[in-house]
Amino acid sequence: YSVAVDFKLGIHNPAMQIALSDIFAEVMLDGKVVGNLSLAPFVMEAKSDNVYDMNALVALNKGFSIINLLPMMKDPESLKNAYVNVKVKATLKNGLSKELKWNEIPVEKLMKLAE
């Protein structure tokens, strides 16, 4: 199964323009991989504070269904044991690029940042 997720992503970028591509995240719950998220490439504008409309596709792993997501939608407490591992390729306007990784970002923290 796959689930389409739409969300807004606020980014403070005090630096130059940065193109983000190969954006993937592994979604974990209670130490198990729930699914893998992918985002379309996008460009962060230079020296900006923008909110970007994002469209993601989450491919759910076997043994995890859409029905398992319903409690998470209704009860934020269920996200206490959820986290993401993120990998993205960042490319500067001059062509220099680097793969960036962040591991075990608590979903609960991301949700609080959105409030």
C-alpha cells in the first residue's frame, strides 16, 4: 500500500539557493520500519523564510496497513515511539553537492515544531 501525504514545510534559509533532490525518509514506529517516504525535488530560495507545499508518497511495508495509521491521525500520543531517518542530496547554485543524513528524528518533535 501507498499513502499520499500533503504537508507544509517551513524553511529558514539564510544562505544561497539550494536545490534538494533524492529526498527519502525511512519512517520508524516502535523500532520497526513502517514505510519509506519520498519527495519530489524542490529549490529553497536564497536568503528566505518560505513555507513550501509538499507532496510525499509513503510506501507502507508489508504487515503495516492504512488501518494502522488511523490511531496516529487521531492521537498524537501514539507518535511518541515514531521517528524518521532522512537522506537528501543538496546542490548549491554553483553545482557543488553533498548527501546529507539525519537519523532518528522524533516525529513528535517535528509535529511540535509545526504548531
